[in-house]
Amino acid sequence: MAGADDLDRPGRAAEAAPVPVPRPPQPRTRIVLAEVSRRDRPADRTRTELAQQTRVGEALVQGLVRAQLALALRLSLVVLIALGGLPWLFAVAPAVGRVTVLGVNLPWLLLGVFSFPFLIVVGWAHVRWAERNEQDFTDLVERPER
């Protein structure tokens, strides 16, 4: 039989652990999302129209696409006139085609050497102006309506 001496031994003390007392339930906490609780701003409405592809959102996106297309066509025309016009120039004025610079014919120099830096500059300009178009679009979408 277990007596008072059994409780003094180390193995028996763990068996006689106290019973936990139940705690009262905590009150419920209401969690509200920040986006739901704040007022909608006009920029939020514009973003929603873009996301839901409404007529207004579609018109805004088409405006951006039109601006980017116009930029690409203008720069393509510059490249076409500059590089495509060189063979025409050499055909119309053969004396220009016979000019040599540092022992290299001018047509080879213009088409083989100087065309690459020209294309790099046109590409740099395209990226810069396309980013400006996108920034203008972002400013239009995010500006507050009056």
C-alpha cells in the first residue's frame, strides 16, 4: 500500500501532479483589414478600373499603348531614314561613295562602324522616352481627381 513514505520518494511526487484549473475564456477580438476601413481615394478607384478592365481602365491602357506605339514608330522612322538613306545617298551622289577616311571608304565606315553607336543611342532614347511615358501613365493613375 502506498503511504506517506511513498510521496517522499522522487518517482512518486510526479504522479501526484495538481489538476489545472480552467481559465475563463478570453473576450473575442475583432480584426478589421486596413484597406476595408479606410476611405477609397480616387486613385484607388482608377486602379480598380484598371484591374477590372472597365471602359475607363481600357481607355487608359489604350492611351499608354498608343503613346508607346507612336514612340516606336517615330524612332523606327529615324533609323529608316538615317540608315536606309545612306545607300540612296551613295547611289545618287557616287562621288560621296568614293570618299576615303583614314584609308577606309566612307560607305563602309558609315554602315559598318558608325551605325552601331547610332543604333545604341536610338535604343537608349527609346528606353528613356518609353519610361517617361510609363511614368506619365502612373502619375495619371495615381493623381487625385479634383
